[in-house]
Amino acid sequence: MGAFINAAVILVVGLLVASILLQVRGQGGGLFGAAGTTFRTRRGVERTLFQATIGLAVLFVILAILNLRLS
């Protein structure tokens, strides 16, 4: 059981890192704070990727707690 959870944690961490790196940054660079002044909503693939990142983070925390309890 412990080996399965360890493998699942490694898989979830890899997917979490990939989903964070795939997210698009705001336009304009934000060097002088100009990028933070506009408001826009996430749509389509960007929203799905954002929600998947949250889901993977929650799954990672659950797996980490299970791993601590079983070891």
C-alpha cells in the first residue's frame, strides 16, 4: 500500500508542476504594475487548467497526509 501511495504522490507532483508551468502569464510583463490593473476572467482551456491545478493540489495534500499516516 505504501509503494502505491508513493508512486501516486510522484505522479501527482509531476502533473501539478506541469499544470503550473502551462498556465499563461498576464500580458505586459508587469514591470511597472500595468498588468495588474486590468481585470479579465479565465475562459475555456485556461479555466480548465486552473481548476485542474487546484484539484491536483488538493489531491497532493490528501496523499501526503495518507502517506504520513501509513508510515
